[in-house]
Amino acid sequence: MKCCHFNNILTESHRYFIDSPEDDNCVLCLINRKGPMTQEEVGEYMGLSKMRISQLQKSAQKRFLLKLIAVNNLG
Ligand SMILES: [Zn+2]
């Protein structure tokens, strides 16, 4: 399978790079292949605890919500 997102040109400095040759080093290919993942699965994949993944998820959701509010002038 070839990465259809970045034409296999991802380098380690790219934000979508993951060290996973079976996914062409592309996190989007991993998502396409595996589908939704639990916090525990993401933690195992990234070498982080389920608790740390939960913290990162909450932080990302908060930033997303704040951006959504700002973009839509709801604040
Ligand atoms: Zn890809």
C-alpha cells in the first residue's frame, strides 16, 4: 500500500509522520487502516499511558472548542 496523502515523502519532522513502515510512516494511513482506536490502543502505539492520552485528548478538545467559538464569534 502506498500513502495517498503525501506521496511517500514524509520525513520525521513532518507533523503526520509516525515510525510505522507498515503504514508508510503516515498517521492518516494508520487511521484509514485501523479505524477508531481506544485511548489504551493509542497509548500503546505511542508509548504513553492511557492517562496521558486522556490528558492530551481533553487539551485538544478544549483548544478545538475555543477555536470554534472564536471562528464563529460566539464568545
Ligand atoms: Zn498516508
